[in-house]
Amino acid sequence: MKQSLLSLPLAPFIMVSAEAARNIVGIIGNVISFGLFLSPCPTFWRIIKRKSVEEFQPYAYIATCMNCMFWILYGLPVVHPDSTLVITINAIGLKKVAIGLSGEVVFVAVVAIITMVAFHTHNSRSFFVGVICDVFNIIMYASPLTIVKKVITTGSVEYMPFYLSLAGFTNGCIWTAYALIKLDYFILISNGLGSLFGLVQLIIYGIYYRSTPKKGQDIVKPTEVQLSAASTA
């Protein structure tokens, strides 16, 4: 009886503390994700200055846009309650990359309609949208790995930006922590893999950094791949 009386007051405290911790981690995740969304700015500036996209590939940006839209859908109260922080940062990321991608908007709208019409519970809606979110989140995180072969072949990390890799790793880690506090398998799986992909990029960067030719030296330029997201969630 004594043990029961002592444990009763602790339950609300533990619940409140877990919710507060989740909110704090989510806010930190928003800040880090915003930094990740800003990471391609030097690339955009270079394209504007040279008036050419050179060998830059659009796939990562397309995946990022789709990723943001689906996480916004996932975080809606009618799909997965208590996910406001998932919506906020992905809405910001979407505004930065969605220009001209009307086809993707139509696709997401179709999925949203199917979600509302065909599924009638939070669990079923979360599962349907969550699986799609994970697919595009993993694609987004994995996009920079397409440059790894060129890095190994040329021994140069010139087109594998350190800050982009670091932001991807940090973003994956913080959203993994967010998912663990109040277990969310969909946020956990894709961002857990994202942190692993980011770690691999950092290890490769560390291995080949010293062998990268300095500016002014002749090098074989690989295709450059950039990544602009996340979320969160």
C-alpha cells in the first residue's frame, strides 16, 4: 500500500516530463532541419552566377519536396495527432523547394483524398501515410550517397559538402530521439536510417579529405549531388 501511494503522484509527473522532453527535442529538430533546408543555398548561388546547372542533379530536391509534403499530411490531426512540430518544419522546407513542382502537389492531393476516404481511424491513416513518408524520407537521406562511387574513384570530396553531410547526420539523430520519447515507428525507421547514411557520408569524407586536390589543381569532377531536407520528422 505504501508503495502504491508513493507511485501515484509520479505517474502524471513522468507523463508531463516525457511530453515536455519531446517538445524540446522537436523544437531542436525544427532548428536543425531548417539548417538542412538552407544547406543547398551555395549551390543555388553558383548556378545563378554561372547561369548553368552544370552537372547538378534534381533528384534529391524532388525527393525532398515530396518528403516534406507527405510529412505535413502525416502530421495532420486527422491522420496522426500530436505531431504539430512535424508539420511546422516541413511546411517551411516545402516553401523553399516546391516552386514549379505542381505535379507532385497533385500526387500528394490524390493520396490525401484516398487517406480521408478509404481509411477511417488514426491508426490506419497513420500507417498508410507513414509508409509513404518513410519511402521518400529514406530516398532524401540516401541521395548524397550516389556520389560515393565518384569520391572513391577520384579521391576527391570537393562535391560532397561537409556541412550538408553533418546536417543530415544531426537531423537524423535528433528526429530519431524525438521518435523514441513517444514511440513513433515511422519517424524512427526513416530517420534512424538517415542518421546511419549521414554517418557513412562523414566517414567517407574523413577518409578522402586529405587526398582531395586543392583549388587550382586539375581534378576529374564527379557529378555533384545536393540534398535540401527534412523531418522530421
